[in-house]
Amino acid sequence: MLVCVPVEETGDDADFGPYLAAARGHVTGTTRLRPASEATTVRAEGGEVLLSDGPYAETREVIAGVDLVEAPDLDAAIALASLHPAVLGGGAIEIRPVWK
Amino acid sequence: MKYMMLVCVDPNADFTDVESVEPWVEENDGRGTRVTGHELRPIAEAVTVRVRGGELLVSDGPFAETKEIIAGFDILECESADEAVAIAAKHPIAKKGAVELRRFADHEFSA
Amino acid sequence: MAAAFRDERAQVVATLIRLTGDWDLAEECAQDAFAAALETWRRDGVPRRPGAWLTMVARNRALDRLRREAVGAAKLQEVIVMRRSEGAPEPDFADDSGIEDDRLRLVFTCCHPALALEARVALTLRTLAGLTTGEIARAFLVPEATMAQRIVRAKRKIRNAGIPFRIPPAHLLPERVTGVLAVVYLLFNEGYSATEGADLVRTGLCAEAIRLGRSLADLMPDEPEALGLLALMLLHDARSAGRTEDGELVTMEHQDRTRWDAAQIEEAEALVERALRRGRPGPYQIQAAIAACHATASTWDDTDWPQIAALYGELARVAPSPVVELNRAVAIGMAEGPAAGLARLAETEGALKDSHLLHATRAEFLRSLGREAEADAAFAQALALVANDQERRHLERRRTNRSM
């Protein structure tokens, strides 16, 4: 589950209560990332490491965090995502299945 | 310091000549620099969820249309950005796509 | 006293950053220390080791501020541990090899490749050269608020992304040194491309770049490319007085060579020799060697063109680029005649077909060969592509003045 928020949104006042209550037992890992403006993108070409300041793609919304969810199906994952403050506060959650 | 490493690829690129990621995973698991990681299923299977005005909006596909998409991620535990960059640069996808490094925020929400 | 301040500032700030990890606190405490020095030194005279004095005062100031503001228990802890490890209330500054390294740490951190290039440049000028945000903003023709934001963002990224304050380990060093030198050369070129009047602030960048180049050559005495870059900048700068006449650009061929700075050329020549003796030639050393050939020739025609052509060949090998190939063709044309130059040019045309320089060069060769109609067509192509007004006027003069 990729947690996406509008670029300059900090979301410090977000209410995680309902999400955390629903997530108990389903979320096996959670991370909140520092802003995309502090990202560094790494590429390697012909043995040379190329760095660039910022995220790999300039987009209106950026990934602010990643949660690993163990859900019986997509609907369960969507239900969980719909409680996340990012989804309620103008952002979005991208749900991506993990390779088994 | 913990870093999220987002592994990004152009899905239309040819991956037949990309080396296996296994040696990279083994080396970094062995050194304790890789906490966890997963390859994600194709972007076509992504679903994006939004709630607007109390209404749940579910759309097919990723949150943003970009040339390169996130194909997987790894969580790294490193001494510094330099170490994270060095590890990221050795990931086979760095030669093909890009690897974005983002440090973890200091506080975490526990589920 | 002002000179001592400027020279010591980067050193003091660098040491304070290492000790506190806080860039803003470091700059503020350095400022406080200089204010204290102004008062004390006027009364008691400049101490024997002004840098050590300033560092000590700034360090005590930082400790006081961290204590008073209790910015964070962990941060305070660090400083206390740092103090304790020194063992004595009077810190011993006899061995300042570690302190000397702080400036180099600062150089590498300011020029870290995870920062955007414009951020590296701004941070280098602010923190290493000690320019004010307003001065940097004027030099890069952006509003002061924009530049302030750029610097704040860069410092934030250094802190939050975990960019280390250190001299890179050996396996990263060559690449990082190249990055640092590139930032300094970029600064120099920003200044060099500005010529007069309203651009005076920008021309000041040349002096800043040379000053930074000197300290890099001091800090990295074993790095021949650092010497090469310093020599290259000194040589360009030594010729700058001859570059314009009555506001018009004068090509090197027609410059009054008596206006070149002979002493500076001599200094640079010695640097080039010292660098090349190390037997590890690189792009800056080779470019400096080429510039030295030009600077020491008594006239355009007396220039050692075969040597310059050979050096461009070497440069094309270590740092290939279409512009290098173009210059190589010019040198070959001078050394072996316009027909040889034209033949060489034909091999590079693809990459530079949109550059006015390629067409202008071709035009000059064609004219030397008496192929006037083709020369005129090439000048027309060059004029259609040129963007800079000064260069346009120069090309127009060349096109009509057939005797030159």
C-alpha cells in the first residue's frame, strides 16, 4: 500500500485512530517517509553512478509512506485504505499486490 | 538510519539482460543492511483509493501516470546517505531504471 | 583584520558543523566569534593563531547556546562528550590537522552529488566563500527569497537525508573530487561569461572561484587536477583584460597581449608544470596546458599550434566532446593549413550542426581557401544560429570584412 499525498502536505495533524484500529493484525510493516524533496534518485550507467536530487518522477502527489498489508482480498485492502488519513485528507493510497 | 528504496522501472524496457537480484539481496541481508523488501506485481494490477466528500473512489491503475513505475521496494538500514547510495547503485535495476532513496521519518505509527 | 576573517570563516564554520551537526548554529556562532574578535583584538591585538582563537570562542558560544536553549538532550550530550574527550578546560590547538580536514569535509558536503547542482553552487558560495545570500542571489540573477529558500532546502536535505559530513572514502574520492572541481569551475564560468557594467557582481564570481581553487589546491596537494583547475582559471583570468575593447568582444587572435597579466600567467605556468610532473593528466591539466600555450605565445601566428593540436587530441581522449573536437579542428587548421582543418571539421559536423561556432569556423577555413561563396553561406548559417548580441556583431563584422 503506497501512501500518496499532495506534494507539500505534511499531515502532522492527521488522525490515525480509526485506521490503526482497523489495521491491527493486518499491517505487518509501516513506514512514514521524509518529504520527496529530500529524496535522492540513483541510476547506474556503464559503471558510473548517477545521482539526482528529488524523486524519480515529478508528480503532483508523492509517496509519503508504505504499509505492508496482509489482507484476504483486495476489497479488504481497499476498506482498510479508505480509513487512512491520507485518503481522507486529499491524498490517495495506491494498493499494489506483492509477488509471492 | 532507515531508508526506503523504491525500485523504479520503465515497464516497456527489455529486461532479458538484467542480472538476478538474488546476490544483491543475499549480500545485504547478510550484512544487515537490508531489513525487508518485496517485488510488486505489475502496475496493471494496481488500484488507487481516494475518499472525497465522504465518497469512496476506487480507480484502476497507479496514483500517478509516469514513464517509470515502482516495481518493488527494499528497506535499508545504513550509516549514511553515502552507504545507502552505494547499496542502491549495486541493485541490478539501477542500470536499467532508477532507484529512489527516501529516509524514514523519525516517528512511526505502530499498527 | 577583515582578511583574517574571510580566510578563517570557512574553517570556523566547518569545525562547528562537525561538532554540532547544525549548520545554522555553526554560522551564527562563527558570526558571534567574529564580533567578539573585533572587540578583543582591537584592544589586545590579533592573537598568534587567529583561527584557533575564533574556533574556541565559537565553540564555547555553541555550547552555551545549546545549554541555554536545551535544543535537545542528545545534541547537548554530544557536545559535552566532545568537550570531555578533549580532557582539559583549555583546549589544545597545537595539533590542528583534524581541524584542517574540517574545511575539506565542508567542501565535499557542500558539493555532494545528492544535492541539485544549483544547490551545491549556492551552498559553496554561502558556506565556503562566505558570501551573503543577497550577494549570491544577485550573482545568479534570482530574487533573494528564492536563493534563501534554495539554501535552506539544501541544508535541510543534508541533515534529513543523512548526507555525511566527511571526506569521502578512497573508492569514492576520485569521482567526488571531480564533482567539487566542477562546482568551482562552474562558478568561474558564470563570472567569466559576464563581461561588464551591470554584470560586475557576476565577474566577482571569478575571483571567488580562484580563491576557492587556491584553497582546494592547498587542501588536496596530491590531486593534480586541483592544481590544473587553479592554473586554468588563473590563465583565463589573466587574459580577461584583453577580451573586450570599447565594449566589443575581441577574439584572442586580435587581442592586445600587453594587457594580459604576465605575473599571473607565470604563476599558472609553474602550476601546470607541477601538476603534469605527477604523471596523472586529466581534463583540467590538459586545458590548462593548452591555455598556457596561448598565454605564452607572443602572437597568434607564433603560437605553438602543433602542440595545441596534440593537446586537444589528448583532451578528446580523456574527455571527449563535440566542442573539444571543434577546437581540435581549429588547431589542426592552424598547424597544417585550412584544408586539413576543414577535413577534420567534416568529421565532427553531425554533433554540432546547431552550433554557430561550427559554421563560423567552417566559414573562416573556406575563406582562407578562397572559397568565398561557400564561406558567405557558412557565415549566414552561423548568424542564423547565434544568440548572443556581442557575438552576432562580431560575426557580422567578420562576414563583411574580407581582408581580415
